[in-house]
Amino acid sequence: MQKLRVARPTDQLEAIAAMYVEGLNLQVIGYFEGHDGFDGSCTLG
């Protein structure tokens, strides 16, 4: 199984998550908040 991890800073989390879901056909499998001052989403595809 191949894996790819992408981490990028953004102040537009909802728009970026939508781009991964709609543009790359990935599924959001979770969100996190306040991890070392960062919020984010986890996607799978």
C-alpha cells in the first residue's frame, strides 16, 4: 500500500478541505483542533 501525507499551512481550512474532496475525490475522515496551535483535516482516497 502506498501512502502520501500532505501538510500545508492555511487560513482557509474549509476551502482547502473542499478542494481535496471535490477536486481529488478524497473523503474527509476526521478533523482536529488545537494541536500545537493548528487545526486540520484528515482525508483518505
